[in-house]
Amino acid sequence: MEFVSYDEVNELLDDYSIVDVPDGEDRIFLEMDDGEGTVHLHLACPGCSAKPRAGAKVMPVAKERLAKTVHDIIMRLHLSQLLLIPVGKWRKVFDAVAFSLAQNEDWQQFDATATVELNTRDPLLCEPADFHVLEALVQSLLNDTDQPDQGLNIISTASPVLVELVPDGAVRLSLGSQVLADEVEPVLAGR
């Protein structure tokens, strides 16, 4: 995992029609515009109060299955590089997962080198060798966060895919085409 400049990914965000949606001073949500063929899904645990995006298909998923579901979607789509972008600053994310990832050696090694980036929203580039750490991070965020600015966006560098982890126990998934939605359907069928 390594940080990249937010400026370096602006073109990719434009290509995928992903726009910033500011919320106050400290939060910026990302949203994929409704383009031709764009599909929005809202995966939420029972009792979750997170609002789905307008027009999203809502699918119930047990909270303990959400992190595995996100991992399975990434694997099913054969995504090789992902960008992680926090809703708030990285400090909020790192503080939220510090206790639950304290025993994860791979995370701790990364955590030790990330201190310079904690007050930024610079994207974190994640490759397949890091996906086990990503799954642990996702699980930790879903279990240990309760504030919107502790949310996290995951964007593919190769396909128009946007995954937003909502601290309340939901995942907002935007796919740039029906083909991508059809590809993840088997992952979601048994949830």
C-alpha cells in the first residue's frame, strides 16, 4: 500500500463520472453520476439507518457478512488496483481501527509509515498483495466506526466501480454498467 496524490486520480474520477459531494468542512463523499447503464446497489444490515442513494436497489446483508461481500465483489470483478479514499481525514480512519487492528502485523507495519498522511485525504493505492489487509480494514471499519467522517471509498483503477463503506453498517455500491452489475450478481445472490 502506498499513498498517491489526490491530484493524480482526478482524471480517473472524471472518467468514471465520480464527483465530490462536500458535507461540511471535514467530509467529502464520492458519488457516481447516473449515466447510461449505471447501477446503484445498497447493501445494508437489518436496522441500519444509512439512507440508500436515490434509485438504488436495496439488498439486506448481515453486518458480519459485509466485509466478506466487499472482498468477494473485488475478487469476482478481478480488480487489481484499488484506491482507498476516506470521507474525512485519514486520522479518523486510523484512530477508529487502531484497537481492532493492533494485532494485525501487516496493518501495523503500514500504520507506522502513514503518520505523514494522517491529516490528508490522499488516496491509498492498494494491490492484490494487500487485499487481505483491506478486508481486515473493511471489517474493522464496519465494526468500530459510528461517524460519517470515518467512512471509506474504494475505487477501481480499471473499471467504473465505487464502493462506499458507511459506518452504520451499509455499503453503497455504484457500478458503471449493467455488465458489471451482472458480474457481481452471483456474489449477492446468497447474501
